[in-house]
Amino acid sequence: MKGTILKNKSLEPTAIGIFDSGIGGLSVLKSFQEINPGFPVFYFADQQHVPYGPRTIEEIREFSFVIAEFLIQQGAQVIVVACNTASAAALHPLRKKFPHIQFVGMEPAVKPAAETTHSGRVGVLATPATFQGKLYTSVVERFAKDVIIYQNTCPGLVQEIEAGNLTGDTTQRILNDALLPMMIEGIDTVVLGCTHYPFVIPVIQAITGEKVRIIDPAPAVAKQTLKIALNLEKQPNLISSPEVTLISSGNFDKFKQTIISLKIPYIQLLSAKWEEQNQRLNITQPSNEDFKV
């Protein structure tokens, strides 16, 4: 299960690992970088297997185990499962398998939605795997008993976002189909239950209007990640400019174009390959160029 180790991390500050099935977790990365005092970050986009939503829980767990081990090899002491689907399927198994690592997961922001809604009607956009997971069910049962929840899986939306079609006709149609029935029911809050969806907030807001509140959990997850990382660093030896290494298991050139279009600064952009029947990850195409905005 061993994979590529990029360099010796023993003398460097605690590294933060972040992973998602694709570019969705970049919404979490961007939020974290806004408050990051200097922790190096490794972001892994499993674009070879995107989307995770339609996959089985067993598949998602196996992918997550290998990715976590890969990030640990790079020095990650804190790993953010920046994917609602993977959090639902694998967060607790990851904590059990790697007890020495701090894991932060994506929890559907149903609690703040239930606490702030005035109409008592909340829309949730997420993948089928997230809705079917015990985590989502538990959150709804604990915090939203007195709220009416309207759910939609937005079929095809993750693929459109991965393709960079953030405002295209298909994206508009998918979101119209999801949101208009909810609007008729009187929702006043929309919960984004997938880390890909913050990239289409402008489209969502155009459909719902400004009176509907959109809840993106990424900032809260970023703050929790920083809190955990700072607690691990007894004597922080932080670098002045946080190094971000971005890695994809998918199309390297396409990934690079997406990163540049989203204006994500990085120190290193890498390509990784799944090997031995998805049991190991290895770096196959390193790039030493810097990109800063």
C-alpha cells in the first residue's frame, strides 16, 4: 500500500492533507488558506474516480484509506476529508484505521440551517451517498426535528463543475430543476452538502434570490482544521508563505487549467497514478513551477 514520498518532512511543521474526489475540496482549501499562518498543505484530487456519489460505500472507503496513507507519507498529521460523500462513507473508519492522525470531515450544515430558518423549510443539495449515510441521518435527527427538509441530488452537477462549466446551460438546468420546486415550498435556506457546490453559488443565488440564505460549511471546517493543527504544534515552526502542493489522479493538463482559472496559488503541481488495483498511489508527473496570484 506504500506510495511515493515526496520529501523528508521530519523537520518541517505539521502538514495538512486535504482530499476530495475532484476539485470540490478546493473550496475548503481556499477557506483554509485565508487563515493559514504557515502550515504546508497537500491537496489530492481523485479525479480518476470522480464522482464518488454513485459509488458503493466499500469503494469509497478503500479509496479513502489509500489516499490517507499517501498523505500521511507526505507528513500530514491533520487530514481533511473535504468531500461530503467520503465523510459519510469513510470518516469513522479512517479514524479507526489511523488513530494517530486527526481527521476533519464535512458534516452537512443542517444544524445552523435549522437554527436560523424563519420559514422552517430548508433545502439540502447533496449526493445520493451523502443522503444515504448515517452521518446525514444523525444530523437531521438531532438538529432538524422541527424543520421540513427538502432534498435533491442534483444529478450531473459534479461532472459539470469538474468540466469547468460553472455557468453553462446544463448547470443552470440542473440547479433550476433542483431549486425551483423547493422555492415553491417556501424554503428560505439552502445547505450545500457537497464541496463542489460553492463554485456555483452565484448561479444558485440568481435562482433563489438574495432573501434565501446559502450555507457553505467550508469556512467552519477551515477554522476547525486550523484549531486542531495549532494544538498539535507545541512550538510552531511555521513557514512565512504556506506551501501548497496540488495533486491529481486525473487529466494533468485539465487539472492545471482548472487550478489557474480558479486562481489557486501553489508551489508544486503533480500528477499521481493508482497502481496495483487501486492499492497504491505514485507520483508520475512532477512539475516544479510556482504559480502565485
